[in-house]
Amino acid sequence: MPVIASVASAVPIHVVTQGEARDLAKQLFSGHFRDIDRLLQIFSTFAIEKRHFCVPPSWFAETRSLREKNDRYLVAAEQLGREAAEKALTAAALSPQDIDAILFVSSTGIATPSLDVKLIQALGMRRDVARMPLFGLGCAGGASGLARAAEWAKAHPAGAVLLVAVELCGLTFVHVDHSKSNLIGTALFADGAAACVVVGDERRGPEGASFAGPSIVGALSYVWPDMQDGMGWDVRDEGLSVVFSRDIPSIVEREIAGQLSALLRKYDIAREQLIAFVAHPGGMKVLRAYETALRLPESWLELARDVLRDFGNMSSPTVLFVLERLLQSAPDSGYAAVAALGPGFSCEQVLLQFAEPF
């Protein structure tokens, strides 16, 4: 089975506390909601303390065009993705020349050629590296990218894959959009990047050593019918305006148990063999819905709550931030499920196996 050799994360330099974000939102939205003080309570209910952005808070106070936002995206996403990639390569004791394939996941900006080309140039990767840019997966992108990386590594057991997920959700803020969805996005979303090195089971590290890390047993994708409008972008002249349903927590509570059961059944794993559940922290209500539906011990989602508290929801990289912390905790032997929901409306799951503490 393919092995996760490393996971690393990176965030931009501008830090905004939740209190500062709330004050800015009050300035921007107060003239459009009579009950603005009640609505602003969401800034505390998300249990976020701070978030990181590639632009300073003053940037959000003016109307920006889609082109201006995308120009910022092209520069900042490359820089952030490169930082995460370099950290992951260093942790895996591999050089850019050792990588045989690169997957680049992002949904918050538009680039053709896709930004994996810039990373290939900036990192000094080989000219024959296989490329797989993935767009439009939203919050599910980290889990989906991990699944696709594992499939490539399984087909190329002597190969090494670099997965890079970058989202600059702050750049999608639409100044003239005074909807509740945009207000919620202002309280929840942030910028960040994560990278992961996945190797085939015949790949050896420096001096022939095996890679330490969990094996990737397999994955499962699912798209619900007639729910395409639950999450995504409304493309406007002013940018990518966020769309998401208020029903997402109830969908999790109703559907996720069946999804996890299907994943475990596919690979003939008993529920009792699970030692961890790595959830994309879409918000506190979503995490509580996971706990309720799956009857999880509260401690199982502690890492997800910590990531939400420290970084907010960064879309696709966020679940990899949680996975990074799980690997740092040196878990016992057993299985772990990685899960994230995204546009479609879809569910992406990956099943990991920890052979022993490492």
C-alpha cells in the first residue's frame, strides 16, 4: 500500500483575530441588516480565535475586481504552496528531483497554466514530472487529493508523489455582497496551504530506508443526487461569491454514518478497529454533527477543533492540517478515516492504517 511520508502546512503572514474580524464585519454589513448584532454572534459560535490571510485587514474595506483578486492569488498561492512543499520534502528527506508526480489542489483562483507548473519551476523539479491539477473540489479537495495521490502511487509502486493544496479564501470576499452567506464566510474562512508526500510501497528513502508513516488502504467518493447547489461559487464581476447551504450540519448528521460504514465495508474493516477520525472542520456545528452521527468520543475531534480555533476553515488544506497534527501525536496501531465534504454535494473519504507508533 502507498505510504504517507510527510505532511506539512504553511500560512500567510497577516493574522486577524476573531474580534478584529467581527469589528470589520460590523462596519461592512451594519447598514444592511437591522439585527446585525444578533447575526454577529456567529463570530463567537465558530470558536475561532485567529485566522491568517495573504492581505492585510484594510484590503477588505474596498471593492476589488475579479482580475485584481486573481492577480493576488497567482503570486500568493505560488509562494504559500512552495513553502508547504519545501517543508514536506524536507520532512520526507527527499529533493524536488525525487518527485515523479505532482497534484495541485485549489478552488479559490484561476490559472492556466495551472500553478503546479510554477511550482515545478520554482522548486527545481524534473521536466518529466507527471501533473494533475484539480480544481473545483472546495473543502473536499484535501481528502480527494490524498486519494488521487495514493492511486497514482499504487499504480507506480516505486514512485513518489507531491500533493499541494492551496486556498486563499480571503480573496473571494465580495465587498458588495451583503448576503448572510458572505457574512458567515467572513466569520469562518481563511488562507492556508498544506503539502503531503506519498510514496509507493517499493520506494525507498535515503540509504535505502523505508518511509515511516501510515499506509493508505484506499478511498471512497460519493456524490449525492439533486444537491448541486449546496456549496460552491457564484461567479460575479466582483469575484467568486461563496454559496453554501445552512443544511450542511443536518446533512452530516443524516448521511455521514452511512458513508463511514460504506468505507469500512469496502475494505472489510470493523468499526472497532478505528483509532481516529480525521474530519475537515467546516465549523463547530459540522464537528458536533460528526460527533452525534458517528457517536465519536469527544477526544477524537480535538485536533480538528484545535485547527479550527487556530486557523479557521481554509477549505481544501484544512483536513491536511488535522492529519499533520495526528501524525505528530504518534498514534497507536489501527485504522483512521479521513473525511471531508465539498461541492457536488460530495463526500471524500480516505482510510489509513497505522502499523505501529512512529
